[in-house]
Amino acid sequence: MTAAKQVVYVVDDDQGMLDSTVWLLESVGLQAIPFTSGRAFLDACDADLNACVLLDVRMPGMGGLNVQEEMRTRGNVLPIIFVSGHADVPIVVRAFKAGACDFIEKPYNEQLLLDSVQQALSRFEHSRSGNSDHDGLLSRLASLTPRERDVLLPLVQGYTNREIAEQLDISVKTVDLYRSRVMKRMQAERLADLVGMAIAVKLIDPLHLR
């Protein structure tokens, strides 16, 4: 599938952000289709396209998480990348639990966004042909030391570094060190990535997080 045939639905009520995101995507040969409301997107979305969705979390009327829920109800499995200026852990967990493939904070790095979009499109194609990254994820998880796993669990559950230090009776500086190692071993650039991985391998139960 060539880039020209790949579609990115961009849903954001901020017209300036919407315009700049569409321009960015089109600059690399992707077809970007903009919407300023979740309802308008749902009415026009073609779930049979080789596409992904860039979806703002906070919008008037129908927010991004509600749009995601409606997509699932309709059997629409297009991959979703959430963007938000407020990426707190409960929102990230809820998004990933419902199947989001990434969560990017505003203001976003342009290359980071483009990489995420390309990965989403690629994974969607692979999923349609039965491929999965699940085994690789399990392998990375198995490579963690016991102490790294001790830090990983409360980290993805939403505890702060100081709270983790108190739980494990170690210094905050040591938690910082282990946190860095965990992110590197798991190939996670952001906490949102790590939360998604932990849910994907059923390491944590989203229903029992903080």
C-alpha cells in the first residue's frame, strides 16, 4: 500500500491545530481528512480504508473517548492515536484499555507524530494479515530484572517516583535510575507507551488502577 493511498482522519476542535496537522501529514504524502467534531467524523468515516485516526481527547459535545467508544460499538477497528494537552494516567489507561495504539501530548513533536501515524498504519496492515508484535513485547518484559519489574508495576499504576521509593524502601534517585532502565528495555519513549504495553500483556488490570 503506498503512502498516497493511506488516509489519516484528523479530529480536533482547535482549527489552528487541525490545519497545521493536516499540512504536516500532507507534506509527507498522506491523505488527511479533517473534522472539527467527533460526530461529523463518525458520520463520514469509512472503516474499510487503510487508515488511522488522530483524535483529540477534549472536545465540546462528544469527546475523544466517547468517539472511541462509539467506534467500537459500530465495529470500527481503525487504529486511534489520541492527542491531548492533559495526558494524565487515568485517561491514558482508559484510552489504551479501549484499544488506542498511542497517546501523544500537545504540543507534539512533528516527527514523533509522523512516526506514530506510520506505525499505526503499518500495524493495521499487519493485523489484517494476522501478524502481531505481542511475542516481542513478552520477550522484552521477560528481560527485565526482578527489581525493574518492582518499579514497572507501580509506575504504570500511576504512582509517583516518590511513592514508589517509599513502597520499595529505596531512594527517589534509585527509582529514577530503574525507571530509565525499564523505559529503555521495554523500548518505551513515554509513560503512555509503557501503560499500553502493560495492559497488552495483561500485567495490570485497568479496572483496578488508581
